[in-house]
Amino acid sequence: MSRSRRKHSIASVTAAASGKQDKREANRALRKATHQRLGAMSDDTVLPVIREVSDVWNTAKEGKRFFDPAWHPKRMRK
């Protein structure tokens, strides 16, 4: 595995180990918002989507970005 390289030059913005807790909180908020809207349902009720209750840039990982492998060859290692 010493020669294994990434296929795509994309990586996380921060060095956080995981965004699992943030994902749990976002999904919990989504379920709560969905349950509340279903309780007050009418003919024109629109259910929420995940982007309405959470923000990718407000989590520990803060999303992913492409980088130039010519400038950062070490980031292409697995």
C-alpha cells in the first residue's frame, strides 16, 4: 500500500476526525421539523429538507474542496 494514491484531488477543509455528531444533530432537527409540520398539515404543506435545518459550513468538517495535486502532492496519499 505504499504506492496507493487518491483518484480525485478532493479533501476536507479542516482536520476534524469526524462530523458524525453534527450529522446526528442535523438529522434529529430534521425529524423534529418534519414531525411538527405533519402535525399542522394542510393541503399546501411542504416538508422540510436537510438544508433548511442545518448548514454544512457550520459543522466540524465544513465540507470538502478540490485542491491542485501539483501544489500539494503529499495530500494525494491515502
